[in-house]
Amino acid sequence: MHRMMDDYALLSPLRHKNNNLKMVIAAFGLLVGVSSVSPIPPLFIALCMSFATVYLGKTDKKAYLHILGAPVGFSLTGVVIIALFFGSGPELFGFDVFGYRFTVNTEGLNMAFLVLARTLGGMCCLFFLAFTTPMVELFSVLKAWKLPDAFVELSMLIYRYIFVFLDVAISIKFAQSTRLGYKDMKTSFHSLAMLSSTLFIRAWEQGEKLFVSMNSRCYSGKLTLFEARRPVKAPELVLTAAYFISVLTLLYLTKNIQMA
């Protein structure tokens, strides 16, 4: 899945747009979505970011919905819990389970919808970046924004080796499966323990090799990153300004409605 996202980012027409502008758009959507007291602005942000990712970025609809469904499905569990156990006000409906009464009231349901909308808006902003900008270029932007070098370089190494060790884990599990390593519960736990220990040893060995290889290349504590120069064009500024104004206007109007 991570390779597919990187492939879409490399092939996306939005890849050749200014990375700083895309980072600002995503950060703006995240901040507005979190600060909103109504689910309408986050849902509007999610709609705009999805449109930009799928139609402007030429991302496959099925792949986008498939990846988006994972965090949304995970957040639905929390939404159900919020609706059942939080808030107050008039009861909308309820049911009994083994003698315990579970009820859903208006305040809890509103809070649940707000959490779901914020989650959807935030994930759409992040996927907008992931599907339109390669991770290497994102790290270059973070370095240009004067974030600590240790943070940027550790993020690069962690991102790189997560997938290296994931491939190793998949290969080991495949080898175990061909030898009936997961035929029953007891054997599965034993195979999983062997896989975890082997993966830990591989990670340790790979870390030692990386340390030696970087020192042999005169590593001075900083990795050099190059950022492509992509000027921001006038239509992009106009479209971004219109998006910002629309979101802020919607945020202001829904805030007044909420306070009323």
C-alpha cells in the first residue's frame, strides 16, 4: 500500500506544484478542522481535499476510498463509544444489554458527529499530501522550514526502514506459512514469537550496518536534501485564496449558529 501511494504521488500532476503551498493548504485544513465547533467545516474541507486529490491529482477513486476507509472505520468505534457514554440532554433512543441500559442523547450524538467529521477532514488533508507529494520532497520542505535536523533525519530513516523491515517480515511469514507455521493457534503463537525475535535481530544488524556505512562516507551529523524550485502561479494563488476564504466564512457562520 505504501508503494502504491508513492507511485500515485510520483505520477500525480500536482507533484509538480509548489510543495510549500501544498503543505500550507494541508496545515490550514487540519487547524480549521480541529478548531471547528460544527461538523460542517471539516466535512467541507474533506470534500475539497478529496476533489483535489482525485480529480486534480488524478488519483484512482477506488484506491483512495480503500485507503480512506481504514482510518474512518477505526474512528467509527470511538464514535459509537462517544455517542453511548458521553454528553447529556434529551434521550434519542436506548436499549438494554444484560440488564444494563445504553442510551444515546443529543449532546453525545452531536459530539460523535463532530469527532467523525474532524477525523475525516484531517485524514483527507494528510492523504492530499501523501497522494500528491513524494515523502522525500516533504522532508525537504520540513528541512527548509528550519525544523530540527535530528527530527527530519530520524523521520527519514524511520520512514525508510519501516518498509524495509515490513518486507522482511512478509518474507519470513510467507516462509513460515509454506511450512504450516500457522496451522493452529499454538503453532501460530510460536511462529509469531520466532518472527518477532528474528525481526528484532535483523533490525539491530541493519542499524549497525547503517551506522558503519554512514561513518565511512564521512557523515557529519547532517543529511543533505535538495528541494526543487517550483514557483507558485497566479491561478494557484487565486484558487487557494478562494478555498481559504470559503472555509473561514463557513467556520464563522457555523460558529454563530452554534453559539445561538
